[in-house]
Amino acid sequence: MPKTSHELAIEFAVEVTELCSKIKGHPEYIKQLIRSASSISANIAEAKYAESNADFVHKLEIAQKEASETENWLSVLFKSGIIDEPTFKSLRNKCGKIRRMLIASITTVKSKMYGQIMISSETRNFNLHLFNTTYRKELL
């Protein structure tokens, strides 16, 4: 069974933390990288218990932004010569995969949310209830 975005994000945060523990100096970069990398999984975890579909999307969008920030800090470390190219490419690819999974989830949820606007409120409420209890769990 393929890993969820949350599982991948946790593994990624652990890998980044392990890398950062080996880097001497540059505490300002290390702190920012660990913060943004670990925030990806934290926001995905929050999305699991979102109060609404809009809140769910919002949490995933924050996770997406944190993934983008993490890719930025990885680039800074690489261009500064602090991490080598293979390490940079491996972590950037893992982060990119998570970011793409988040984009796909956000797109899917938004299309389901906005695709139901023209139906009756009773049907919409029933469909949103089904969506909340089944589909959102499958995304993560």
C-alpha cells in the first residue's frame, strides 16, 4: 500500500532533522529548515480533524507553503556548500513529492466542494457529510 502524504511528511521531517544534527554551525539556517520541514506533517495532521472542508483545504495549503519554504532552505544550504548535491537532490525530490500530493488533494477537495454548489441544500449537506466522513480520511 502506498504511503500517505502524512507518513511521507513525517519520514521527511525525521530525515531533515537527522541531517541537521550533523551540520556544524549555521544555526539560523538549520533552525528554519527543521521548523519548516516539521511543519509540513504537523499541518497535515491538523487537517485530519478540520472543522470544515474549507478548514481542511486551508491546513493543506499551509502544509504546501511549508514544503515550498523547506525547498527554499534546502537550496540555500546547497548553494552555500553546506550540503552536497546528492543530499540536496534527494531531499528536494522527497519534499517535491509531498508538495505534489498536497496539491492533488487540495485540487480534488476544491473540485468536490465547488462542484456541489448548484444542488439542493439537503443533498449538499448529505454529500458533504459523506465526504467528511469517508473521502478526507482517504486523502491523508
